[in-house]
Amino acid sequence: MEYPVHVHELSVPDPFVFADPKTKKYYLYANRFSCGITPRARNGSGNTFYAMVSEDLVHWSNPILVFEQNDFWASEDYTGPEVYYRNGAYYLIAAFIAPGKLRKIQALKAKSPLGPFEPIGEPLTPPAWQCMDGTLYVDRDGETWLIFAHDWVQVYDGQIAAVPVSDDLTHATGKPVILFRGSEAPWGDDFMYTSNDGGGAASGPCVHRMEDGGLVILWSNETPYGDAIGIAKSESGELWGPWKQYDKPVYTMDGLHASLFKRFHDGMLMMPFYSKNLGGIGLRTLMMEMEESKSTGLLETIHEFTGNVFAAMGGHALPYRGERDVRIEPAYSELTDYAKLDAEKKKKKKKK
């Protein structure tokens, strides 16, 4: 496979990078791509999902068709796709809509990360709810949950909610629960209820179990400086919370819809997300190298791996942007665990 597309060219909203444990490759899915050459051959008709493939997160393949609507009920939206490998198969979950229907989240299934994917079961979100941005979480008891955003256009103050689903992702197995609301963000826009963009538009949840056992959710909302990625932590360590919102967002320079995956060669935690109009250059897909901070018990950024932010700073960092365009070639960061080195030194001293 050839990889002609550079990461600087990626302009994918709601980016979710699937690190496939079988092929040891990275897959990025979207309804359509504005970069690379989309294949001309179409197997059916209607809306689509494509995937781009990478071995190093820097160089990506041209888009590959992995799903086409055909007789599937949904004709519009196809947003926020996420892919998981479980029970020997690949599952793609995304938000779909059709005229006269509310937006729902449903699963597709395939034998390969490149499809072809086929619809399975029924929508996983509550029948009368307008929903988006679904992500999966498996609790300590092995139960699977769909975490999603209950859209602000229906409830005014957007919600991050959860519903238990079957192991094969064909149906919900219980009632939904609201985890928290958009207005709970201490870093949000004080004027969000008079904004043309709507109320507390909570979106893009991503659930992560920390190495110390803590449970956190990354999620997005608006601020006076553009969209931001905030973090909430469960005080019980379980899904039901209560969820504490932290004043300091993870990222504030106009970024949203974060997800997480681990890099193959070193296990570095990576956070892909996107900016709607990074420094006026348009939509850009970004990736941060992350760490689990032992001092705060939260996720902290290490470095912007994709090398795009400094070139076109947005939000409240705009006045500090240099006059010259700078595109930093991506490079892997390598951190030293000084606590581990110190322990090794003490062991050597004891032996002497």
C-alpha cells in the first residue's frame, strides 16, 4: 500500500484513529475526505464511509471505500465514526439521520477494518432522543455502554449521557442515564445561552480509565475563544459519578471532539481532535501526545505531534503567532521516567 497523503493535509472533522491490534496499522474514518484521491468506483448508491491507513501516523493512504448506504435507512449525517475490534470482528458506530427522523447512533460490522461494513441490529440511542458523537466504554463488570451527546437543539442544555448496550452492539439493554450537562463546564462561554450556536452544546465524549484506576471523560463545549476540550473525573471511579468538572481545559485554542489511542511502538497515549478554522486556514486534524499526570490524576498534553498549531495559532493564542508560516515535521517524543531511573540507581547502590 502507498501512503501519499501527509498528516499536514488531513482536514477530517470528528477524527477517531483506530489502532488495529491485528494489522498494527492506524485507520482514520470519515464520511468523506477532502484530501487524497477518493476512489472513483462506487459499489452502490447513497452516503458513504471511507478510511485512510497509516503505518507511522505521518504518511497516509488515499481514501478507501468501506461502506455505502444502499438500502440502509439513513441517508444523511454519517458523523463521528468510531471503530472497535471485539469478539473477532470490527464494529463501526456513528450518528445517522434521515428526513423526518431524529439523529440516532447505530453500529455496522465487518470482518476487516477496511470493510465492507454492514448495518446490524437497531439504533442504540433512545427512540425519541436527538443524539450524536457515540463512543464505547466497558465497565469493570464487563458491561458495555454507549456514551453519547444528547443534542442541545432538543434539550437546550446539551447532555453527556450513557446507555447500556448488548455485547454484540445490536440493541440497548437498559435505560439511559445523564452523566452531566454542558452548563457544568466552568471554562465554558458565559453567554452560551444567547449565542447563535445554541446552549451548552456538550459534544464529543471520550472515556478513559487511568492507570491509577481513575475514570475521566474528555468532552467539548464553546468558550469565548472558540471550542475547547475539557475534562471531567468521576469521584466514585465509576460511570455513575458524580462527575467533577475541572477549571483547566485540556486544550483551548479552538479544538473539539477528542479521542484517545495508544501508539504501537512505545505505548504513548495520543489524542486526535480537530479545529474548525485553525488560524484562518480552515479545518485541520490535529494530534497531541499525552500523559497521565501523577500529580493531578488527569490527562495533560506533552506535544502537538502533527506540527500544525504553531503555524496557525487560533483562539486566545492568536496574538502570539509568528508572522512566518511554520510547518514542523512530526517527530515522536521520548520521555524519561526519572522515578524509574532513580529506583534503579538506588538498587545499584545497595548492591555495592
